[in-house]
Amino acid sequence: MPTETVPSDTVRCAIVGSGLAALATYATLRHAGVRPEEIAVYGTHEDPTEVWRTRAAAIRQQRMRSESDGHVGAAAFPGLAVHEAARRVTLAPLIATVANRYHPRVEDFLRHAEAVRARSGWEQSFRRERIDRIEPVDDGFALDGGTFRHVLVATGHPGLQRPVEFREAVHAYEPHDYAPTVAVVGAGMAAATEWLNALAAGSEVVSIRRREPVRRALNVPRAFFSKRGLAAFHAATGERRASTLRELSTPSYPPGPAWDEPIAAAERLSQFRVSDSSQTQNGVEQVICATGFRKGWREDTLLRDLVETNDLPTHGRWIALAPDSTVPGLTDPRRTLSIAGVAAQWAFPAADTIAGAKYAAHGFVRRVCRTR
Ligand SMILES: Cc1cc2nc3c(=O)[nH]c(=O)nc-3n(C[C@H](O)[C@H](O)[C@H](O)COP(=O)(O)OP(=O)(O)OC[C@H]3O[C@@H](n4cnc5c(N)ncnc54)[C@H](O)[C@@H]3O)c2cc1C
């Protein structure tokens, strides 16, 4: 039930969800001149970094996977490399950026996100409330707390994925330490990070996986961030697009000696081995599921209701969005329904990145500003 009534005549847009994608959208709206009292943010966490920060800390992530442009500020420039270069009085981050080798420190990213939030007016707009339903009405959408012409949904991943045979195990994205013998389930970035973490903690590690890991520098290849690559993706048939997205969701981690050498050294000392059997867990003290998130609109109660009630077009686990990340059928010159984050992959394959959050934010803000 609503905890507060939002006056619908003053508030024009709402963001549902309060994570990194919400913050990126909020900063973009503010940059475009939309005032805090014109925006409502409905979410479960007042600190927009909290959910992400807890997961990144659980796998001891030190460096961002993204590069200088992986920031939540509204303007593309300056990126995080410029900030670091200015703070440390060195050109090194800028040189690394030119070679696509700059990965900001997680603590620097968090400091930057906090600065963006602090100067944005976020607190004025934030309402601690989970939204269960978005109902299309004339000229807008009714949420539990009011009516809005423009709504962006950024509810993030619908939960951690834990295979049933490992349901007692800790998930890699939950806080944990490492026992002397550890089985890590999975073959993606979180699994690879956990192999190295557990080895560094002195544990003996078994990697439980059904297939050999794919080695890829970025989760989503750079081409999908370019206008041309994206245009080709948007022009493809539904089946082709779904198959591209399935392919991109195959677990992967980057190639390189930083990953390979510690594993090779541990294998030589019999501290690391691979198994394809879930039975292997019986011989170890701790099992860690590095098995990612539950996937698809059906797993998110708000999105499921939205799709089923409004008969929205879908393709498999994806909502079939327009290229600018809006929901066709519920978006017209008077109102906008946008989706950001992982649920927006149909519009932008790298939607579950900070750059992806900004892609959806820009599409949303363009429409909001058209109706000013
Ligand atoms: C460990 C890890 C490291 C990553 N590293 C990087 C990186 O280096 N660079 C990069 O670009 N990306 C990275 N990513 C990917 C990406 O940036 C994150 O997934 C990011 O958190 C997505 O933001 P979000 O706002 O969509 O989701 P979240 O940050 O999860 O926020 C969603 C919020 O909405 C709330 N919510 C959910 N449902 C409702 C509802 N019905 N009503 C109200 N609120 C609701 C949730 O509780 C949550 O607070 C990483 C992801 C992980 C897991």
C-alpha cells in the first residue's frame, strides 16, 4: 500500500527501482533540467549503490570491469580516467584509456557515484516503496503511489540463481569467507574470480562446471556499443536477436595470464582441479554458487504482471522493446514506459552495464523533454 500520496500535478516522471540504472537515469533527468520535485524514485534501497556494492564486495572485486565511461554522471565527459588523472596528478589513467586498458578502482567508482547522488537531489525524490503494479491510464501510468506521464522501470536482476542440487550453498554475490576446501560452481567471471580468491586465501579449490569456460574480454563485444553494431542488431529478426542474446549470456571471463597463471600454479600443486559432477560437493567443506542471476521477465513479479496484463510482445525471456528501450504499445507522444537494466537487453545487448543504463536513460529523457 502507498506510504505517501504523490501529487500527480507536480510529479511528471517516476523511476521504479533504486539501483545504479535508476541513479544514472536520475542524473540524466536532472542534467536535462527536470527538477527533483518533478521526479519520484520508488525503491527498496535509499543508497543506489548498495545492492551492487554488496555483490562486488562479496567477490572481492577491486577494479571495475567497465572502463572510463562506466560512470553514472549525465555528461559523457569527463570520464573516470580524467578524474583519477586529476586527483593523482598523473597521465597514466588517460594513457591506459587510449588502449582500452583503464579499469577504475571500485572504490573510486563508488566515490564518484556518491558524489553524483549527493549533488543530484536524489533524497528529495526517493520513496522507500516496492511497486507491485504499473497500470496504464489516460496520459500516463498509475503506480501504487501516484500517476505519472513517464515511467522508467529499473528493477535489476530478479534474484540470485542457485541450482537445486546446491540450494544450501552460499552464493558468490553473498558475503562469505573461504573454507580450507571449496567447490566453486560455474564458469563465468564470478566463478573465475572466486577460484583466485579462494586460492589466495589458501584453500584447495574444485571447479564444478558442465563446460569449458568461454574466454571473452568483455561480456558483450565492443561492436554492440557502436551505432553500426547496434543498428545491425535492431535490424535482425526476432529469432536472430534472441540467439545473439543467448550466445552473449554464456558465462565467460577474460583471457590473460592474470587469470591463467595462478590456476596453472595451483594445478601443479594439486590445489586446483576441475569436476563435472555435482557429487563432488560431498567431499568439500564449502560450496560457492557462482551461477549468476535468475533470468527473464517471468522472474520479476512487476514485469510479469505488466507483460501479462497488457499482453506485451515478448520473445522467449525478453520483452520486445523498441530500439530506444521504450515499451511499444504503452509509449506514444503523451506518455513513456521505458525499461533499463538487464530487462532491456532487447534494445541494448549490454543493458546490464553502466553504459547500458545510460543508453536507456538517454532514450527516456529525450521523450520526457519532448513533452515539457
Ligand atoms: C559483481 C558485479 C560486478 C559488476 N561490475 C560491473 C562493472 O564493473 N561495470 C559495469 O558497467 N557493470 C558492472 N556490473 C553490471 C551492472 O552494472 C549491475 O548489474 C547494476 O547493478 C545494474 O543496475 P540496476 O539498477 O539495473 O540494478 P540494481 O543495482 O540491482 O538495482 C535495482 C534496485 O531496484 C530495486 N527493486 C526491484 N524491484 C523493485 C520494485 N518492484 N519496486 C521498487 N524497487 C525495486 C532492487 O531492490 C534494487 O535496489 C556488475 C554486476 C555485478 C553483479
